[in-house]
Amino acid sequence: MDGIRRRWRSEGLADGTIRTRLLHLRAALSYAERETWIESSPYIQLPKQGDPRTRYLSKDEFMKLYSA
């Protein structure tokens, strides 16, 4: 699992994107375990959750949004 994380990071993906992908994988494996398609799902360590982004609209963006 560390290999895929390293590859994704080398491709420029942020930890948040990697975390989301691994969460989806974890959910799929848990489902497969519940359906008895696999005996047990492996533990998948996730990167820490990052700080949320704050972005403000520019005046031009606000005017376009407001006029729409």
C-alpha cells in the first residue's frame, strides 16, 4: 500500500485526494467482506486529514454569480 501512496504523491496528488481514494477502497473491501467475497478486509492506514481550504470569491466572480 505504501508503494501506491508514493506513486500517487509522485504524480502530484494531494494527501486529501489520496485519503479519499483509500477511503473508497476501504469501503469496497468492507463491503466485499460483508458479502463474504473475501475472508477479511486488510487494514488500510490513511494519511491525516488536512485543514479545510478557505477561498473567497473575487468581485468579478461574485458579480457573475449574483447576476445569474
